[in-house]
Amino acid sequence: MPTTQIKDPVHGYVELPDALVEGVVDTRPFQRLRYVRQLSATHLVYPGANHTRFEHSLGVYHLGRTVFENLRRQSYFTRDATTDELEEIQRTLECACLLHDVGHPPFSHLSEGFLDEGVLRERVAETGLVDAFDDAGVGGAPLRSANPHELLGCVIVVEEYGDALRAFDVDPFEVCAYVLGYSLAYERGEPWQYGVGAQLLHSPIDVDRLDYITRDNEMTGAGVLSFDVERMVDAYTAHPEEGLALSEKALSTIGNYLEGRIALYMWVTQHHKSVYANRLLQAILGEYAAETGESPVTVEGILDRELDDNAVLERLRVAARENPDSTLALMYDRFRGRRFPATCWKHRIALADRIGSDLAGDRDGGEESADDDGERGYTPALDEFTSWLTEGDDRLERLLADALDVPVHEVWIDRSYVPAYDPDELEDIPIAYGGTTRSVGDWGLYGDRAFDVPIPFVFVPDGTKRRAIRVLREAFDREVGGEARA
């Protein structure tokens, strides 16, 4: 079978059949991903973070194909499955890996909230996907819980690639199911290996995460991740009851993988400047909608192969120029000039210092204390303060804006624009040994490790940080300290 090699900076040469290149890669919907940055506006903090959903998709394809071919060399895995069945699973997996992010809107996760969910779900229903899930006995739960970019991707898979996939003897609905973490064939009673195919793309140890963790670390230059990717790839195994797992080969690198994954989140995605850059861009999109009466990103725009990062940035530029006295123009100018205010604290140590809390945080709450003048006050536990700050962010932004006498759009309380990692989820990573599959946590591989957790940042105009901290401290003392003393 003729193949094409594409040189990838992370994995080296990625080899694809020419038919897959012609039918999927060299098409307009897939090529659009060249212009959708993986990390949205994080390149304004890490200049090398210009990698896109295009090369990430190629990387996921490479890892998925490699892992599945390794599984096929394990006699245990191929037992009770025919060669034709394994070939079908591999074809489906390869196509799903390539197409899993094809529905990402411009700026990746930042603009998902602007997609009309009603329109999107109507388009999904028109594809027949809902009926396919019902017929397989899965029901509608996977589609109801799916992210907008996953739903949009399913529409594109069926409408744009349905004929090409069927020509490869691949079911488009099964590709969509893989993207959502299911196998319709497995649900209909086919061998357990079908379910493993879906898990390779959607599980705690899926190849999607493995690629973006490795790629984000390398392309940003952050250097917070150091683990043996090849060793990890070789460690994949599977069990009829437990599904996908890692063998004992992964023991030498799993700790670095877990800690590196968290470090990447904390120091790249959760970097205080990254948080501000992405929050600012998201706010600009909102101002565009308010100023023009139009959504900056639409389902139709993406399905028409029109909207990518560049197209939306041009819309923002034109709207800012045509409305020079607007908040949109002010924010756009700040974004283009990279004039970002400092946060009141950059990390957990500084936060503890600024609010007068013990760094570890008292899990049972704060305690009463006296200041230098003998006034009684409330020393907050760090976790208690951050929860109060996050839960009341909109209200507290208005409070700070009034106290500082600045427009409310000059004050932001926020943390990362992507979902935080869940340490419990990391502990669920399965390790297989001696015929038994147990989670990392159950095997005791975590030990007494304590992982850092994200904190909210407070961005205020330059020269107002001290006053902002004092206002927040006093508000917390009134609202929470008063209750504690009562």
C-alpha cells in the first residue's frame, strides 16, 4: 500500500496510507486545523506555543496506530478475535484518531461557548447519530454530555467524511462513538477488543492525552515533563474484563508522567500570564458579540470551512477599527500590544503571604488572630479563601471595581480557561500485573505525594494591587470570618 511520510517535531516520521491522506488529511475541513492553535492565546506567554490541532491530530494517529499494532502482537489480546475484526478495529481507530478534533472551533476551547447548542444538536440529530446510539443500546447520555467541539466533530465526520470512511470500510457512526468514548460494535455484542479501540482514544490513558502532554511540553519549551514516551507506548496492554491498562513496564515512567502532566497544567496552562491572555481573548469575543449583535463563531461558519483563528482575528480587528471608542477596541488594543497587568499574586506561596494564611491551609478552616494594633481578625485557610474567591468571582469583581474606581472590565478574577486536572482521575490509571488490574492509587504508587492545585488570580490595573488585596481581605473577614466567630 503506497504511503506518505510527514515529519513531526515530536514523534519523527508519521506514516499514513496515501488513501487516508487523500480522503481525510488533504481536505478542507481537516486542513482548517492548521489554523487552530492548540493552546489558544498561550503563544503570547510561551512564543513557541504555535502548534495547532493539525499536527496534534497527526500525533494522536501515530500513537494510536503504534499502540494498537503493539497490542496485536500480544497473543492474549488477539485471542477470540479474528484478523478481519482486528483490522476493522484498527481502521476505525486510525480514522477516529485523525478526526477526533476536526470540530474544534477557532482558539480551541475558548470559543466553544459561543456555538449555538440548539443548532448544533439539531444538526447532530439530522445525521442519524442519535438513532445509531439508541439502536446499539447506548442511549443518548454520551451525546448529552459531549462537549460542543465533539458534537460538531461528529457532524463533520458524518456529513463531510461519511463517503470516504465507507470507502475505507469504516462506519462513520463508529468513528463518532470512538470520539465520545464508546464502541457501538462492542455495545451490540462484538468482541471486547472493539471496546479497547474506543478506550485508546478516550480514557485516563488515551493517546490523545499522551500526545498533547508531550507536544505542549516540547513546543512551549517549558521543560517540566521528562518521561520515556516509547516505554509508555510499549507498556499498553488489555484485559477482557478491565479493558485498556498499562503493564509493569510502565512502572519506571508512570510517576514522571503523572507529575509532569500536573506540572504542565500548573506552569503552562495555569501560568498567570496564560490565564490572563486567554481570558482577555475570550472577553474580546464576548465584546464583539455585544457590539455587533453577531456571534464571532457559528456552527454554520465552521461547517462551511470558513472559520479559523485567522478569520476570527480579522473580524475582531475590523470591528475594533469601526468602533474605536468601544470596550472592544480597548481590549483588542491591549491584546495586540500584549499589555497585561500583573496579578495580585503569581503562585500559591505569594497568595499565602498576601492574605496572611498558613501555606498548607487548615482543612478545618481559619482561626482568629490579632494584628499589630491588637485588632481581632480572621486568618483564613488558603483553600477556604480560594473557594470563596472563585465562587464569588463576578460579585467580587464588581466590588473591587467600585473600590478601585475603575471599569469592571479592568478587574478579573479567574483561573485556567481549561478544566483543572482531577488527582482522583490520575489515580484511576490502571496497572496490570500478575493477571490482576488495579489502579495506580490501589497499588500504592502515589505514596504520600501531595500535588499542587490551581489557584485563582486577581488582575487589577497597575498601581492598585495593594489596595485590591486589602479590599478582598476585609470582605473575606466580613463574610466568612464573621460567620466563623459567630
